[in-house]
Amino acid sequence: MTPEREADGVTTGETASRARSPGANSVEGFKASVGGDGLRILEHLPEIIRRGAESLTPAEKELLKWLGVFYRRPTPGKFMMRIRMPNGFVNSEQLRTIAELSRLMGDNVLDVTTRQQIELRGFTLDCIPAIWQKLRGLDLRSLQTGMDNVRNINGCALAGLTPHELFDASPVVEELDRIIVGSEGNPEFTNLPRKLNITVTGCLDNCTHNESQDIALVPAKKGGRAGFNVLVGGKMGSGGFTIASPLNVFVEIFQAVGVVLELVKIHRDHSPREARSKCRFRFLIEKWGIPRLRAELTARLGHELAFQGRDMRSSQHADHLGISRQKRARVAAVGLSIPVGRVNPEEMEELGRLADVYGTGEIRLTTGQNAVIPNVPRERVPQLFQEDLLEKFSPQPSPFVRGLVACIGTDYCSLALIETKGRAVALSKALEEKMGAGGKPLTIHWSGCPAGCGNHEAADIGLRGFKTKIGGKIVDAVAVYVGGRTGPYAVAGKEILATVPCDREFPEVMAKVIESYRRESEYERGGVLGDPLFTAAATLGLASWRSSLSNAASASAD
């Protein structure tokens, strides 16, 4: 195919030419085969459906992700669809329809993700047109939710409702989504070197993981004006949690969309396209430095940029669970804990019903894989608390469930090395039995592989799964991290235990880790967790599990 589209002087043809240059990775070659625009796989979809899943080529498996359709190696012939939900905003009718699709065409398994969207599982290729028709009727789509695209844009789940915001930033999220994706996809933004994660928030209580994003706009003030400070280059995944750097830029709300779009284009036009592990925005920033990136942004915008303002965020972290005040008098938001984000169709339908009966039909999804029902009259909150669904999706979960997050794991993910969701729930229950339901809630995040989709290095307790050999047998194990967090004082969690088998002794080991962590946290009084925890691990008899990072890596299975 001969590409004809052009955007800001960079044609898809020019980018495709880069993909064919020596050293370009295989995905760049796949994109080049469709003229540099992965969305053009849509032209071949009828033929792909006719041939069937068993005949998919490696290129087709990757390119279908531009449409939000994911081949899953653990479930041959059954696919996953990632449904785009900017800012995590959804309504009851949309939930009912997704539940119906899961029941009729899927495998009755749905997942709320850390990017505030829903994944539909277990359907076959021939179901795609019917699913899309249903979604389009409800202003939902799956386009550009995978691979080298701007992923679902995050924001505060209570944007526009919470009194703890400098302003409502959700209109910025919605406008960015309209431009970057729209209803049919936008080829101007479909040929990035790697994915871009973006968060835009006016929330003062750090309910989103801004410091792990490629681009983050956080609430700030300058000279009496409200707007955003800009952070760039954060990431999770291979190489660990890289904390986003301040760009030293303050933008007012009306400037925000233009600034983000130009940053996306800088990534598109200049980030490396060779080794996939080195193609994230962070690596361009490391090569250029912040001053050059700022200068390039200024040149593209055609005007000077104000230097950063005062970060208005607090040191607190809000998960929006339980009862939260709203700006409107006499109504409240009720946040429900969905353990590890796993939902079946009946539960999703019931969540929608509760939003209709007690609220205004709105549901807000959070980055913690949970859901919030807003606009509940305060006098009706006690009645809502008596509903059967809240026995499982509790507004007052135990401290070991409240901050529980888990990636998909080996049930559905081709990259995962261990099962995560069931194991995460089982561990949290075991910890509650051992340690009681009191104490400060902890964030406990599970990632099934080094890709870090569970954000394990941004949690109080993080667990990264891998395979290791013990006694001549290959077993599931985790590396344990502690002390991670996002926010104005972000810090990556430190690995304190390199190899902990997921065996019968696992809950006891983790109970000791938590006891130690809580004790050290009291001493540190919210400061950065340092070397004393390694001493604590040794004191508790856990040091025998420690080995060097290189040893842990060599023991891991591919």
C-alpha cells in the first residue's frame, strides 16, 4: 500500500520508511506493511474473520490490537477486547450492554483495569462486528487501546464532583480523546514508536499514578491562575518504575490540550524505533534532556511557555472508596472495592442497577480497579449498604483488600509467568485471618511478569511473579518490593526479597514483611523507606530468601 496521509510534515510513508531501515524492530515492519497506520488492518478484517483465528499471521495478531482486539495465547481462538472509557466515566446502560455481550458472546469474565476501562473476554473473531455495533450505539469503542497508541487517558474518578479538586479536568481528557481517537480512530496518532500513557487531573489527593505516566498534567497555581504542571517520561515495565520528570512548564486549562498533543507528536517524530525496550518516551528524554524537550515544545507551539507553578497536591492519597463528600449538598459518592477488578456479567448488571436506583445512572471506574456510584442522596446511603452486592464489593474492605491490585496473570496474558488474581485474593484473606482486620490499609500490587502492569513498584507492598527452580522443580515465586508510591513525593519500591516461593509458607512470610514494613513506616513517619528494612528482613529470619537481582533474573523462566 502507498500511504497518502500526512500530519505536520511527517507522513506515514516517511515513518514507514524508518521502519524498514536497518535495526528497526519487527513491529515497525508490521506497521510498514499497512502504510504505517495500524488502523488499516480494518480493511482486511472481513478476510481475517473468514479465514479464522488459526490462520492469523504474527503481523495480524499485533495489528488487530490497533482495533482493540487481542489474540490471547492461553485461550486459543478466544479474544479479548479493551473498551475505551476516558477518565473512567461509564453509565448503567453501557454496563448492562457489556454484561450482555460477555454472557452471549464471551466467557462471562470481565475485568476493570488500572487504566479505568473494561476488558471483555472469550469471544471469537466472527463476533467482532456485532460487538462493535452494540458498543457504537452507546458511544463506546475499542480503537487504539493497544500497541503503539495513546492508551485510555486517566483522570480523577470523581472529577467534577469532589470538593478536593482545584478544578474539573475531565473536559481536557474528553477533548484529547476526541482528537486522538474520535469515533473512527485518527491515523495522525497511530504510528507512535511505543505506547503513551497520559493522565490529566485536577484532584488534590493523588488518586491517579501521575509519576508513572509518559505525560501527566497535575494541578498547580501560578500568579493566582489555576492550571497544570507538566510531568514527562514516567513509566513502569522493564527497567523498573521510572519517575516522571518535571518539564518546568505551567499551562492554563485552555492551553492543556495543545501542549499534550505536541508532546505526543514529539514522541511520534523523534523517539527511537529500534529495540522495543528502548522506544518509550523516556528514552528520548534521556537522550535529549529536559531543556531540549522544552525548547522543542516551545518551537512547535510558537510561543514561550511559563515556568512551572506551585504543585497544589497534598501528600495524601485518596482511593475514593467508602463514602465521599461531593460539591453538591445532600449527596455522596459511594466507592466499592472490586477485588482485583474481576467481575461477572450478573455483578456488572447489578452494579448498573444500583447506580440507577440510588444514584443518577453514572459509575466512575478508578485506577485501583474499583467502582464509584456518585450522586447518592445521603439519607439513602444506609439502604445502599444493605444491598447484597456490597457483601462482595464492599465500601469498607479489609486493609489487605482495599488497596489490592493485580494484573491479568497467566489466565489470559501471554507474558505473565504466574497466576495473579486468584492468588492475590487468597493471600489477602490469609493475611486478614493472621493479622486481623484492623490497621492502616495497605496498597498491595501484583504483577505477573517484569512488564509491571500491576504497578508493583508503586505500592506499599509489591509482588513481581516469575518461575524459579527449587529442589529440582520449577515453581511459582515472587520478588517482594516495599515502600513504593506515586504523588509529589514519589519513590520506587525497593526489592527486599528476591525469591519467595508461592507455597504454603507464603502467607506467613508476607505477614512478617508487613509487620516489618508497618514498624519501619512508623519510624520513618512517611519518609522514604531506606536500608533499615533490609535489616528488619534479616532480623525476622527472611534474609535467607534474598539473593542478588541477577540471580533472580537468571532463575526466571522466559
